[in-house]
Amino acid sequence: MKEALRAALDDKGYTTLTPVQTAVLEPGLEGRDLLVSAQTGSGKTLGFGLAIAPTLLADLEAFPAATVPLGLVIAPTRELALQVKRELGWLFAKAGAV
């Protein structure tokens, strides 16, 4: 896991990942599409953020200045879109994401 992400998790007090978060980080799933179904509050949003990190950051520890969007998250409601923005915002902030 990238140091910036680990630091963000530490700052939020995470000591262990939820089962959903652990499942999406299985090495064989990297780079694959995921469909996850779990209860509200199970950590899906953070799990997806952790799962896309290797693709977005590749070998880098921080994002370079981007001229185009590096990722797109589609959410079915405004409320969920704001939740995704909030969760991924703090997760990727130390890596320089905007």
C-alpha cells in the first residue's frame, strides 16, 4: 500500500480493514472490474478507493499535475456521489489528489 494512503488511514484511526476492504484488495483482483454487494457501513467506498489506487498511482507515491481526469466514479444518487467524494478525498489527499 502506498505510504500516503497508509498515512491517511492512520490519521483516521484505521487499525484493521473490514472484510469487504480486505476482499477487494486480494492480489488476483488487481486491475479487474469489481461488483461488490454488502451492507451499508461495511466500508465499500473506502474499499473501492483502495482497490483503484494501484491503477491510479502506478509506481508513484503522489499524483503529478494532471491535465485530464485520471478516474471517474459514477454514483446513482447525489447523496452517494457526495459520500464518494468525501471518502476518496481524505484517502487520496496526502497523495496530492484534487
